[in-house]
Amino acid sequence: MGLDHCDLLCLDLQHAEEVREVLPELDEAQFHAARFKALGDPVRLRIAAALQAGEELCVCDLAWVCGSSQNLVSHHVRVLRSTGLAASRREGKLVMYRLTDSGHRLLGAAGFEPTGAPASPSGAEEPGDQSAEIVRSGGRHGGAVDLQEA
């Protein structure tokens, strides 16, 4: 007997029809396949995991967190958004992204469990450490930060 098929043609018609009745229609299967495919790219999977951990992030933050260019991240969040796994909202000149409930569920099914939002800055900083000052003075997107100067 081959591993890929039966050596004898047989059909348990009653059982086969019961299974056939519960299968999703092709268009529904294509919809869900597109969502799974959206997480099939390692960069997109990392972006989705960053959104899960950070709750809501702009493209600049996502690019920094994931170590990718803003153009690449922008392309990938657009794919996540078009498949219904991410949503966006405009905040002034920024576009903020977050995972949808479907995105959280699918990411959980892929084995990524929510870890919660990262801890806020504690206020304790090393002498000469300007990164904490940048976070405090700008707030959460409350002011522009020129990374060239930082």
C-alpha cells in the first residue's frame, strides 16, 4: 500500500457525505486561506507579533522594533489590514496600527501568546542616557524625535 492513496477504491458514502456537509464553501476557504497566508511571511509575522505585544504602534515604531525599513513595514501592515488582521486609525500626521480580534486569534493559533504591553519607562536612568529623556519629553508620539540627533 502506498502512503499517498488506498490500494483499493472504496467509499463510506454516509460518512463522506457527513464530512462534505460541514466543509466551508470555496469562497469562505479562500478568505481564511488569505488570512493564514498573510502570516506566512516571517517579516509580517514579526510585525503582527509586535502589534500583539505593543497593542498599537505607528509604522516608525514598527520599523524600529522589527529592524526593517519603513517602506517594507508599511507594505506589510497594508497586507495585514487588507486581510482584516490589523486595523488603522489616523492620529494627526501618524497612522496607528493594531491587531484586530481576528488577528489576535490567528496569531494565538500560530502559537504566539499575548505577552502584554511593554513596561513604561521607570524614571531611573543612567547618567548621560538621553534615550529616556527622549521618551519622556516626546511622550507617546507627543512630539517629534529626530533620530539623527539621538
